[in-house]
Amino acid sequence: MKTLIAASVLTALLISGVTVMAQNQKEDYLGLPGDNLNLFAVMKLFQESKTLEEFERNLNTENSRINNLDLNGDNQIDYINVFDDVQGNVHNIVLQVAINKREKQDVAVFTVERDKNGNVMIQLTGDEALYGENYIIEPVYDDFTGSETPNPGYTGNAATVNGREVVVVRTSAVEIATWPVVTYIYDPGYVVWRSSWYWGYYPSYWSPWRPYYWHYYYGYHYNWYNDYYAHYRHWNHHRYDYWHDYYYNPHHSHSDFVAANIREGHYKSTYSHPEERKNGEALYASIHRESDTSTRRSENVRAADQNSRSGSTSSIESSSVNGSAGSSRRSESSSINGNTGSSGRTESSSVNGNAGSSGRTESNTSGRKIKDSQSAAQVRSSAERSYSQMRSSEAKSHSEARSSESKASSQPRTIGNRSSSEARSTESKSRETSKSAAPARRESKPNQEVKKESQPKSKNPEKESETNRR
């Protein structure tokens, strides 16, 4: 009996779970080819792109997991072209697939409108054949504040969207105007983007792959829906009043081949493998587990690098503190040894709280002053020596000039003395004929006088003595 009750309870839980899953899937499931191009993901990619060229490239990349369309049924992913049709301040950015050489099919169109104040409104409308009527995706606008910039700390309020509890993040037309791709298309130098690829001619970086079953595709994007619904929402009408006049009627492209396949149910085969959902969920888990691991690893590396930098900074600070303390102790010991001037400077610097650095600065200053005084003294002494040498050379030249003058003046005296001595000798010879040796002695005396007189005499003996002392 207990086993029967447990089995019935388990069956009821399984049925309720399947019912809830079916209800959630029904909200996300259209039963149309547009199920294989999630417009929430397309809007998110558009917001994150910098240019339309970058947007087109990433939209057609397998790793982005966004494009899963195979409208022509060749079992290969279709390449999505991007074209911008500009009407004044309105940009109709069309996503289009070449079905064959003759037919093209629009998939969705962005309508970007800027008003005179620079505020921008944006909507993404799925083609009616692929998504049904009025399938419109737009950011969650803050309807209460109009075009004012929302508070960054305000995250809206909780809401239930397709059975999911999400926290809605609101935005405004002012904030949308700052999206990189919106800034790009409204730049004055913007060249209107029109994809140059067409049927049979595609970029070299693109390599088509086999499409996934819808449940696999949905299983991967299912994990993104909380983020999708937090920032974007469904809307039931166009905000641009002339949408039909400026886009749908003159520019809309549709394929009869696609319309026939939809009527005949050829696209239903994509829903034939519901067991693939778990594989899509596993893909999401593996990709984000690796990204989370790499993110944690990079965060750990940054933390370790920051800690090492802080450790090196603390060691530098401690070494500087120790160095300053050691220098202050050295300055104190030098003051004890009797350097009163430096000790006074050390005491004043210790009062100011910078004993080590001030002591080193003052000692360096005093050293420089001593060196400067020594160098000045050397300069003065060398100048004095050169001056004294110059003075001595001048005195020597003056003395030589004076000696030459004295010699010139002494020559007449010598001649006169000689003549007088000869006269006296003649007289003495006549007077004293008997004494022959006396005149010789008399001649020697005048000769001695002549020698004495022939020596130069200084006109200014005091000045000469001063010159000799120098």
C-alpha cells in the first residue's frame, strides 16, 4: 500500500513538472522558422557591437551560438547579410538571407530613431512569415521617467516573465544613445553599411556548419533567458509611426520558396529530437564552467600580483623607516662625540619628527660649506701667489733697470777718478822720486774707491727691502 502511494505521488510530481516545462516551452516556442534565430540574443549582440560590420561577422560565427537558420533546406547554416537603409534620423537595419540566386528573405529589422534632443529609441521586429505578427523586441524602457537617465543603482523590481522570476533592469533613450554601434551609425563620418556578400559569394572567414535541432539550440539559450528578460521585453506595436511607409512597403523582401515550405511543414523536423535539450544545457554548462575557471584564475593572479606589490611596498617602507632610524642614531652618536653644531641641528630635526633625513641633509650642507670654504681658500691662496710672483717679477725688472742706470752713471766717475789719480801719481812721482812703490799703493786706493763707487746704488732702499721680503 505504501509502495502504491509513493508511486502515485511520484507520478503526480512528474506530470506537474512536465506540465510546467511544457508551459514554459510554449511561451518560448513559436513553431516557426524564427525559433532558430533568438532575437533576444540578436539584440544583446547588437548592443555589444561597435560597428555593423563587427555585428554581421559575430552574428555569423558558430561560437556565438546565435544563428541556427536553414531556410533553403540544404542542411547548412544560412549566411545573414546586414543592410542599413537610412531615412533622415531613422536607420532601418535589415537582416537578410539569400535563399537562392533569385530570392531573398528578410529575417528581422532594427528600427533606430533619434529625436532632435539626441534621444534614441530602438526596436527589433521579426519578419511576420518567420515570427508571426508584431513580434517586437525592445529594451526595458523606464516608462515612468521618460527620456531621463536612470539611476545606475536602480535595478527595477522583480517580475515574472514566462514563468521565470527576474529582476528587471530599466533603461532610457538617453542611455541607448551611448551604445557603441548607435554612436557609430550617427557619427557625421559614417558610411552607410551594406553587406557586399550575396548568393554563392561569402567571406573567407565564414564556414557553414550543420544546423542543430531546436531543442539543442533552446537548451543552450534557456540558461540565458533570465538575462534576456531582465534587459529586453516583448512589445506589441511599433514606436516609429512610419515603419510601414519607410521600410515594410518599399524595402521588405520575402521568398515564395520559404512561404511554401512553411505551409507544407518542412521546418517542423527541427523539433523532432527533444532529448537534445540536455545536450544543449550541458554545452552551456561546460562553456561557462571553463570561463568561470579562467575568470577565477585571472582574479587569483591579479590578487597575488596585488599582494606581492603590497608586500614589496611594505618592505620598502620598513627599510626606509629602519634607514631613517639608523641615520638618526648615527646623528645622535655624532652629536655625543662633540659635534655641537650638527647635534644642535639633529635635535631641532628630531623635534620636527624627521631626525634621520634632516640630520643627513644638514651634515651634507655643512660638508658642502666646508668644501666650498676650502676651495675658496685655495683660490685665494693661488691668487695671492700669482700676485706676489707678478710683483716680484716687476720689482726685479725695476731693479735691473736701476742697476743699468747706475752703471751708466758710474762710468764718468771712474774716468774722472782715474785722471785725478794719474795727476796725483805724477805729482807724487816728481815729489818723491826715491819712492817707486808708493804711487802703486796710491793707485790701488783710488782703484778700490772706483770699485766701490762702481756698485749700483738704490734710490729707494725701503722699497727694495720690501720687494726682497716678498
